[in-house]
Amino acid sequence: MKDKKIGRSGDTLVIQEAAIDIKTGSRGGNPDDNDNHQRLQTPAVPADSSVWSEFRHFLQPSKIGLLIPVVLGFMVACSSQAAQFGWVPFDHVYLYLQAVCYAMLFAVMYMVAFRGVEFARTRAFDSSKINASKHEVASRDISNTADQRTVSKIRRYFHFRYIERPSAITADASILLCCWLPYIILLFPGVIHFDTGDQIAEYYGMPLYGMNAGKIWDHHPFLDTYLYGWFASLGKALFDNYNIGMYVYALLQAVGFAFGIAWLLAYLSKTNLNRKLLHGFAAFFCFFPVVPMCVMSIAKDTTSAMLFVPWAVMYCKLVDSKLELTRNPWFITAFALDGLLVALTKKLGLYIVVLCLLALLIGKFAAKFKATLTALAVVLFVIVDMALPKFAYQHINVVPGTPEAALALPIQMMARAAHDHPDAISDADRDAVDNYIEYSWDQIGRDYDPWLAVPAIGWTVKGKVPVSRFAKAWLDVGLRHPDSYLQGFFCLEAGWMTFDAFSVKNQPIPKPVSVVMLPMTTSDTASYTYGVLQPHTPPTEASETVKQLYRTIVDTPGINIPFFMALWTSVLPGFVLYYLWRRRKERKRAAANSLGNKDDGDLASRIIADGRSLLLKCLPWLLTAASLYVCAESMSRPGRPSPTRFVFQLVLLTPMVVGFLCSGHESQGQIAPDSADSKQ
């Protein structure tokens, strides 16, 4: 299989191996038959081996897929202008020249990255080599001195085990916590976000957001409010300090993240993944500073992310088992409860969980398993969105929230039209707008902020007219002024798609700044909410040390590339879509060529099923990326909390998705690493 005449695509190599396995069995068979079948499957070498032929072959498989970097390049160019100036110059040539440059850059990057992933897939994990190396290490340890054996034990302790067993996951989690320990100490007593401080104040009965005293508004999930309030009261009861209780919660949250990430790594070890890549993912979680800094942040986004990581692992295990794990009562109970907690700790979590479950309908699974998980999706939606607000909220002093947060982008686009064309609306549409959202048409136009939707959406909706009337008004305004809607979209979402911006607030001369992830290092609470309970303390020397070291990293060219927000929110999702498209085209072509006889027909079905499984396993990550475009802001600005916490869940799941792409085969049944480690 190492002959240079084998096809250049990694998919061709995998398909050849799968065909040989079906014809002869993976372990055994006639070697002559294997050679004959390999010659049949190996594509012929083109006669023209010129440089142009090589380059043309390099481009050929991605004909339609190249639209993805082209579209992304245009969106990045528009977002860069919107982030810097608050408007997109659609009538200027330089915008399109910039878009062409970005499109060419992304196209080359994606093609090179595709080849890199295909190379990694052909260097799959070989358990026999790992077993041999372990036996060699064990034999050397016998002849070591006592001191050398002590050093060997220490090295073995700080070596990830990657085994799906409680003891091994606990050991791996302890390694993660040891690497995060400096941040855990320096960021005492945790980083409390503005919204979290308001939730704790509500827990103690303060009237906020227009609510009566003692009422909790479900604008922020009520479960988070009770959770944070309980730990604050614990700190007050035991130490006469609310912050101590919040620090206890931050420590438990760090432990939860460590166990979830350790399980994620153990799950990845069961795929046919190159061991060096697995070690690289472990090092990423240990030393990428965004991870421990966000782990010590206390907000609904980090709480939900802590619960979502194990849910995503269980979801992928379901897909690997072809939903057979639904037969296991312990597994399906844990899966359902974790999904319920994800939905109750973040509003968008419900929709991500439900859509992931409904997407299983496209998989080639047994109908009874699909029905079980579809029923689970319906039950979760009914519980969270209907039953609890109607029957439970009144007994726990919770006031149901309104859908203004989900409408942030549409309302912001309408606000841009109201700002640009204040009189271009009919009386009927104006009445619908004024009676549905909190502010009137004139107010949202006057208070419009290009990069923040809060002045337009407010804190609630009036709902005096049906949502259908508002939708009709929104559509009418958009048809009259599509340019304003485009301007509003790119300005609000610019932070997810640009690499640089200008700090235009309070600056006589705009200063260029990089749009990087900026996790908070100091609590940001209001003096009239949480500050009433616990007086705000200025940033400590320890937290300032973390902040300055982090700023040094993100301000260093080259080193700061992994910290760019757009890398995680646009470039990587674009590449995954590009890769899935190219794999889909090659799988369809391979399946079409495998319909000659019964065995090859089975191979075709397997190829198509593997492609769907890969898409389904990437879906939680893709939906998380898409959910960012519902947020009310996307860029860090003076006086505003950083949106980095919105991206944290995406960052945590990215190594798992990259691992799926780089695996030589699908993860199902690849459990060889466990057996070797278990014997030790």
C-alpha cells in the first residue's frame, strides 16, 4: 500500500483498504487475491505528469467546495469594514478586491489543510507499536535503580491514560487540574460576570429588570440563578463572605470541566487517531490559557459548556453505536438528564440539543431507536419550553422570559433601517413594530448602536400584537431597504468574522486593534446589585499578573494566531464544511463505482453511512458555531463584557471534531488502546 502509484486522495486509500477487508477479511485471506483486488482499485497514473497537471489534480476534487472559501472571503472583507467604520462600502471597488484576496487565501489554506488531514488519516494509530513500546519501558524499569524508578513513577503519573474508566479519567482530570492550578490560585475568588451578579441579587429578592421584589426573571435561566445564589449563601453562612462561596463553585466547576475534557480525550483515543495528535490535543487543554481562564469564569455560558461537553461525547458514542446504546438504561438516563440540564442552564442549549436529536433521523439507524430519541427531543422541548413555565414557575417565584434575545439579529437589522431611513415605513408596519418590541420605531432608529443590539431589543417585548404581524412588518421593511439589513447584519456579527477593528469609542484618532479572545480576569458586577451584598474589590495584583501576561501573548505577532476570534468562529467552521463537502463528493463517486456486485454494493452502503455518521458527530459543534449569530454582540469593547465566554464551548469541542476528521476510520469498534493499558 506504500506504492507511489496509489491515488493521491486519502479517501481512495481508505476505500481500497475497506474493499480488501470485505473481500478477504481484515486478518487473513489469500495474499494473491489482495494484490489482484488492489490493482483493480488503484487508479491509473495519468500520462501527463507536468507541474500544471499536478496543480490541476490538486484543485479538481474541490470544484463546488471552493465556493465556501469564496463566500467566507467576501463575508470577512465586509465584516472588516463593518468592524472598523460601522458600515460596508458595497459601492467601492476596494471591498471586492479585499474579498478576492481573502478568498484566495482561504482557498489555498483549505486545500493545504485538506491534504494535511488526509495525510494524518493515512498515519492512523497502530496499537501494536504502543504495546511494544510499553513492554520495552517495562523491561527497562526492572533494571533501574530506586531513584530512577521513582522518576519513572512520576513520569507515568503525569502521562495521560486515555481510557474510558473512572480511575483513568480521574487520573487524567487531576493532570489537567495541576496544569490549571496557577490560574485557579491567581484568579481567586473567581471571575463573576455582570449577569451573574444580577442573578445573585435576584436570588436575594432585589427588584431588577422591572420585576417585583422576590421574583426571579427567567431572562437568565432560573436554574443558574438558584445555583449561584445557593453557593453565595453558603459562603455567607460559613465564612461571612459571598465571594468565598462563589470561589467554591468555581473550584467545583473546574473539576467538572477537567472530568469532561478527560472523558473527551479518552473517547478520542478509541478512534483510529494518530497518537501524536492525541497528545497535542491534551497539551492544548493543559496549556492554552483561554481554557483555564474561562474555567474560572462564573456565567451561564461556562456552566452550560461544562454540562455540554459530556453530553456531546455521549451523543457521538450514540452515533458510533448506531444508536444501540439506547438499550442501556443507565446510559440513556444519564444522556437525557444531562441534556435537560444543558437546556435549563442556557436558552440556546435547548435548541442545540433538540436539533441534534432530530438530526439522527437522517442516519441509517433502526427505526425504533430513531423513534426513541425523537420522543426524547419532544419531551425535553415540552418540559423546558411549555410545562415548566406553565405549571412550575409560579411555585418557585419565577417570571417567564420573553423571546427578545432570540430576536436580537432581526431587531438590530430593522433598527439599522430605522436609523438610515426613519420615514420609510407604512403606518400599519409602524404600529406592528411599536406594539410588539419594547421600544418604538423612532427610538430604535435614534439609539441605534452598530455593534450592540441591546439598545434596540431592550429587555422584553410588549407582545401586544401577534408575532406574525411583526414578521410581516420586518419583511416589508427589508424588501424596501435590503442594503440597511445587510449593513445591520455585518456590523452586529463583525466580531465573529474579522481579524482587526478600530477602537472608535472615546478615541480622537481610531486605533487599530486585533479581534482576539479576551477572557475576563476580574469580576464585573454592578454596585446596585451584587455590589450591595458584597462590596466590589479592585483587581488584585495576582489577577493583573494574569491579565498582563495574557495581553503580552495576544499582542505578539505569530504567537497570537490561535487567539483570533474569527479563527474559531468562521475559519475552522468553514474548513469543516469544505472538508465534509469534498469527502461527500468522493464518497458518492466511490459508492457509484462500487455497485458492480453484491459485496461492492455493501461497500457503497458503508461508505455513505460513514459519511452521514461523520456529519452527525460534527453537528453539536456546527450548531454551537451557528448559535453565536444569535448573540447581541460579537466584539470586545470598553465598558462591555467580553463575548469570549460565548465562544468557549466551541473552543472545547474543536479538538474532538478535528480528531474525527483526522481519524483513519470511524471510531466504531476501535478499542485496542484500552486492552493494553488495562493490563497494566
